[in-house]
Amino acid sequence: MRWIDRPDLDRPVVVAAFEGWNDAGDASSTAVRWLRDRWASEPLAEIDAEEFFDFTATRPNARLDDDDQRFIVWPTTDLWWGSPRDKSVVLALGVEPHLKWRTFCEQIVSIVDQIDASMVITLGANLREVPHTRPVPVTGSTTDPELSERLGLVSTSRYEGPTGIVGVLHDSLRREGVPSLSLWASVPTYVHAAPSPKAALALVLRLAGILDLPLTTTDLEIAAASYERQISEVVAGDDDMRDYLTRLETHLQEENDVPSSASLGEEVERFLRDQRNE
């Protein structure tokens, strides 16, 4: 871990997201990048990738600088700090590591301890059978009783099964006595590979409410409306997709009577790719 700056932060809130398994529709990573830019955040620290990644799975990228000199960009975990409305906030964004998760989380917890963070909030997004036409569901959970009561969150997640780095990080924070909570947006399974600004917007708005930080989200709202409109165009032109969506919206879906999410997803994603190419 390398410090870039050591500002005097007043019990900051840490907001973190990780690309990969925890980031359906790129929603959580998009939300953190949007907040970083909106709050004009400054670099704080980075965690080097060398110990935590299999570079044959997540490869570094070659780039050219202004002088056409090639350089390598490694998949680091980056942290920035900002002071929106005089509140100290630290943003963390990285790629879910492949190796040494416990050691990686120890690095995060060490940073949290050194900046005397008051709370850690992770953002994530998962795939669910939800229609793209409805408001994005955002669920939250925490193991901290005070946060649960104050924010109206689920006190303990009932999920059992495989987990990502977000779940491991929250376990590490709990063991160290650091208050933390997790926010998850739901992304429709039938558009799982398409970036979802609508889910990113939902996460940003929920976070803003928790932090009591009003935000102007016009650009995200425009992107979310465009996302919904493009998918609706695909649905409108296909009888099977209209039927599938109707069943989702009325909660009367019967799995054996409707087209599979996978086949519908392929058509939607093909449409969105064509739109980007145009």
C-alpha cells in the first residue's frame, strides 16, 4: 500500500466498490467514478496489484502518453479523498482480486484505521428477475445495531453461499469493530452485460440520503432514461419479450412458460452494441 497524500480528514466515511462479481451492469463502479468526479476528489492511496492478481486473468493494459510513449496501467485499488459540503469522504475503487483475500482486506482495514474512518459503505449490484421499467430496488444490510435502527436497514443478511470480496471485507471490518453497511442495486438478468446507469443512479441517490449530501444527478438521470428507452425499444418489437416483461411486472412469471433470460439478454445486448457502433 502506498500513500499519495495524507490530508487532515475528520472521521471520514469510506465508500468502496469493486469491479467483477460484485458489480452487475458496472453499476457500483460507475457510481463511485461518478462521485469521484462530482466531488473533485484527490488521490489518497493505492494498493499495488502484484500480490493479489493473476495477470493472465486480469491483464494490465498498454497505453500511449501524449508523446506516444507506451506505458503499462496495472489493476490497482485506488483511493481518493474529498470534502463535499465540508464532510470528509474517502472513495475506494478496484477490481476484485484473485489471490490473498484476507491479506487484501487487512490492507483496506489498515487504511480505514489510519484515517480514523467513522464508517465504511460498500456499493454492489447483483442480477435479479426485475423489470427494467420499474425503479431499481436497492437493499441495504449491516451488522451494526445502531446503524440498522437509524437507517432502517436489515440488521443481518440472511444470505448463505458463495461470496465476493465485499462479503469478506465486511467480515474483516466487523472483526475489527468498524461500523459498516452494504448497499446493493438489482440489475435485470436479461440485460446483465449492458452497463446500467439506472442502477448506478439508484445507488448514488441511496448513498446521498444516508450521508445527507444533496446531489445534482441530471447527467445520470439522462443516461438512465436513455438506457430504459433503448431496452424498451427491443421489448416493443418482440412478442416473447413483451410477454416476459409483463409477467415480471405483474409478479406472475412462470418459469416454464416464458422465454429464458439468457436468450432475451442476447438480443438486448446485441441491440445495445449496435447502438454504440452507430
